[in-house]
Amino acid sequence: MLRTERFKSGSTTSLRYCLRFKIQFKILVLTFRALHGQTLTYTVELLQPYTPGRSLRSSDQGLLVIPRSRFKTKDDRAFEVAALTLWNSLPPSLRSVDSVDSFKKQLKTHLFQIG
């Protein structure tokens, strides 16, 4: 009985990790495609590039403006907040990739390394 409990708790943890990985992957690929004009216009309209008022090192890193959210639990799960937060957390080398296939490969590698 003890073995069964351990197996169940371990598989639940790995299942949660796989699900979170898959959700983040899908959101980031959709964001990439929206930034490169490969999706519907309403997803493109949610993304606003970060442009500082003066010359900063972060101005050419491909960051996006994250809108303020009023409620931590509800609003932070919205696509426009979650996608932009995930996008800005990527390394600059990954944000600057040009092709979708290359982005997917490098994104999987990145997510496995941080996971």
C-alpha cells in the first residue's frame, strides 16, 4: 500500500509538470507567431513592444509591455498577461529567433533546462 501511495504522488507531480510545460510551450509559440504576423489580428493587437523613453540596453531585447492586472489570481492567468510574462522571461537569444521551427526546438530545450 505504501508503494502505491508513493507512485501516485510521484506520477501526479510529473503529470502537473508535463501539463504546465505543454501550456507554456503553446502560449509561447502562439506569442511568437503573433509577433511575426502568423496568427489572427486580435492576438497581434494584444502584444505591444516595449519602447523606453530613453536609450537603454533593454530597448533592443524584444521585450513586451505587460499590462497591469487588478487581481493577482484571476487576471494573471489571462493570455495577455501570462503570455507577455512568459515571453519576457525568455533569454534574448531565444526571443530573437526568426523561424518557427527553430524557435520550437530551442524553446523545448530551454523549458527542459529550467524544469
